Amino acid sequence: MQPVTLSQTPSIERGRLNNALRRAVQQSGIVFVFILLVIGLAALVPDFLSRGNITGLLLSVTLTGTIASSMMLVLALGEVDLSIASIVAFAGVVGSVAANYLGAPLGILCGILAGGMIGLFNGVVVASFGINSLIATLATMEAVRGLAYIASGGDAVPIMAPAFFGLSSANFLGLTTPVWIMFVSFVVLGFVLNRTVFGRDVLAIGGNVEAARLAGIPVTRLRIGVFALQGLLAGLAGVLLTSRMGLGDPKTSIGLELAVISACVLGGVSLSGGIATISGVVVGVLIMGCVQDAMGLLNVPAFYQYLVRGGILLLAVMFDRWKTGRKASTLR
């Protein structure tokens, strides 16, 4: 190896600086996009930055945000869960039926546990039987939606327990319970991802599952645990949504899985696994919420909103594939 001369030192330092700047831009690029989006919407959309609209915007993203915090871990594993919307509906129906017979506290608990059981089932099917998570959760999506219709008798179930409504209407510092639960889910699961062995093992499995096995990481158990956690968060979100609506509706949240995955991918979570940040997921959720809110304020017809949401998902996936391809070419 040849020694580094003094004449080479400035070029080496410039190279290090360029690499550091490139990494910083890649990591904070989505934040710049979000800032530009907010500035543009504030200038073009009346009342976008009003206190009432911001409060409403935060409430509108609670369903997506709460579930995205756990979907981040599923995608970081290199897996996907398409059943979350059906779990939300099923948990809401179970919670409302149980609350009417057993009271609000047990109804809430039953709804959350119903989601957790579906998530656990998904994890066992994927991890223990080796079935592709896309196919497994697609099947669960259909089956659980059917269970929601069966449990509700084919129609929405009104909630008779008044205490159930208090779950979502409680207010602290001007924000309701669903918003605070979303914040807590971001903080807790962000800590789990970045500061615990569990989080590091999840990223290791997503990066290279065979290497993770050789390193002694319990791959099967971790996969089951992440899917079970996903089910619990979806169940909690379903109970909160049911509390807000005042009934358990088996038809609710259709298409929610696309919004959640879009937010995660926008936030830099790789569909190939191994890469995820909670800050990126938060920004991705807010971008999706801002776009949806702006379209509502501008009275954009619903069918154009579907077009925009689909376009955002497609662009997010294309950007993810571009980053993956660029990383692979860099490693060659």
C-alpha cells in the first residue's frame, strides 16, 4: 500500500466531505420535500395553516400514522402486510359487539386482542410455514373482512356503551386521544427500532436473512413477533376509529393498506428490507395527510383523489427501486 502524500490530502478531504454531503441530502431529502410542500400549500390553499385545519389534519392521519409505525418494522423485515385494513374493520366490529354485551373496557380489550390474534396468525403462516407474506396476508385480508361481516351480521353495529365514545373524544392540550396514541406509537417504535437489540435484529433480518440466522438471531420468532405487533396496532387503531364513528362498520378502511405502505416508502423504508427510519415514516405520513387535506379543502372530486394517491404510491415505489439499484451499483 502506497503512503498518502501531502498533495493528496486535500482531495481525500474533499471526497470525504462530498460523501458526507451526499449522505445528508439522501437522508434529509424527504424533509426538504415536505417543507416545500407545506410552503406551497400554505401559499395556494386558503386556511391550510389555520389552527383548526392543522388539528383536523393531525386527527385525519392518526389511523395511517399509528399503523405505519408498526408497518415500518414489517417492511424492514423484507415482508409486507396487506391485511391491516380488514383487521381494523374486524377489530372495530368485535370491540363494538363485546362492548354492548360486556361493557366498554372489555370491549376495547377484545377489539385490540382480536387484531393481535390475526397478526399472530399472519406471523405463524409466514414464518413457520414459509409462505410469501404478500400471498398470505392477501388471503387473510379477504378472510378477515368476511369475519367482520359475519360478526356484525352484515351491517354496522351501533355502540350502546357511552364510555366507549370517551376513548376517542378525551382531550389533552387541544389534541384528542387518537393523536396522542399516534405520537406515542412513533416514539416507542422509533426507540425499539433504533435503540434495542430487537430493532437491530429486525434490520439485520431484512438486510440478509441467511447471515442473520448464522449470527444466531431467532428469525422465526422475530417475524412472528413483528406480525403480532402489527396486528395489535391495527386492532388498537380499529377500536379508536370505531369509537370516533360510534359504530363498528365491516366496510370501513378499504384501501388503507395502500396509504400506510405509501407513507412508509415515501419515508425511505425499503421494500427490500433492512432500511427504515421512524423520522422518515413520520414525514411520509404527514406528506400523505397534507396532500389529502389540500384536496379536501380544494374540493377535488373523489375520483381525482384516487388518481393522486395511486400516483404517489407509484412514484414512491419507483424511487425505492432507484435507490436500491443505485446502492447495488455502488457496492459492485
